[in-house]
Amino acid sequence: MVSWASAGIAVEGGDGLPRYLGLDLSLSPGFAVIEFKNGKLRLLHASALATSTKHTDAERFSAIEAKTVLIAHEFGPFDEIIREDYTQGRNKRAKQAIYGAWAAVDVGLGRFGYAVTRHITPTAVKALVGGKGDASKDEVAAGVRRLLGIPLDYRFEADDASDAAAVVLAWLIREGRLQA
């Protein structure tokens, strides 16, 4: 499936502003929606979904899909959907969890005709937003706050939420659309 943006069709957010969805995927995924307004970035949404090991993988993947559907419904359409790339897993179980979360998000996005359009590596996200390739979660969150111009004491719901925002910001920097 192809997204409207990747098909070369100009798409803007519901209010006419370029809109980006960032995904930091795991069994506790992060989601962020960022748009440009009057030449400035604006964080519309940042959240994470904590799933429990008390549930089966199928139940966890269903919850991830449902969260994706809600975000697509509330915040779409998107100009780009950027996912943090997954390069290698610690073990077979880690790979299974990540790819299951990816599939759940793909199904949720697909319900609205969307698909992930871009990928960026975790190291690039850390370097471009956190200042170095091995930046800590706190350093990445501080970079997100700085780039978005939000107060230094703003607390994200979870690290996964700020990481999802960092995915969008890093991609915009890498593509030359945003100055770090």
C-alpha cells in the first residue's frame, strides 16, 4: 500500500499545515504528531502506549493497532509518516516483538489508506536531536524541547513519546527542512 504523500500527491494536515507522524515502535510504542505553523514547529500530540506482559502478544498487538487507528483518525492526514528503523535485535524474541508492533501499526495506518513513508536509524535520531549518536533518553528529550521551543520543564508522558517526536525532528533535519 502506498500513502498519498509517497504517491506524489500533495497532502496537508486537516487545517492546511504540513503534518508529520513519528513512530518509536516496540511493545510500548511512542507516537508524535508535529506540524508547521507560521514557519514554526508545533507539537500537536505525543503519547505512548504501555502494554503489559500479563497480556498475550496478540492482545498487545491489538492494543497497538487500536492506538494507531485513534491517532490516524484524530490527527490525519499526514504528509509523511516516519518510523525509527530497526536494525538488529538482541535475540529472536526482541525481533518478534518489534516486527509484531510494526505489523500492528501498519494495519492501523492501512485502515485510513496510510503507510509509513520514511525511516531513520536510532543512531541518526540520537545524533541529530540529542547531539551525539549515543545520546541518553534525557538528552534526546531535551533536544526535542529545544527544537520545538517548549518549556524545559515540560514532561513527556514517557520516553517513547519524546522519542517519537525526535524521530520526526531528526528526519526533518536530515532532509534539510529544519535547522538544528
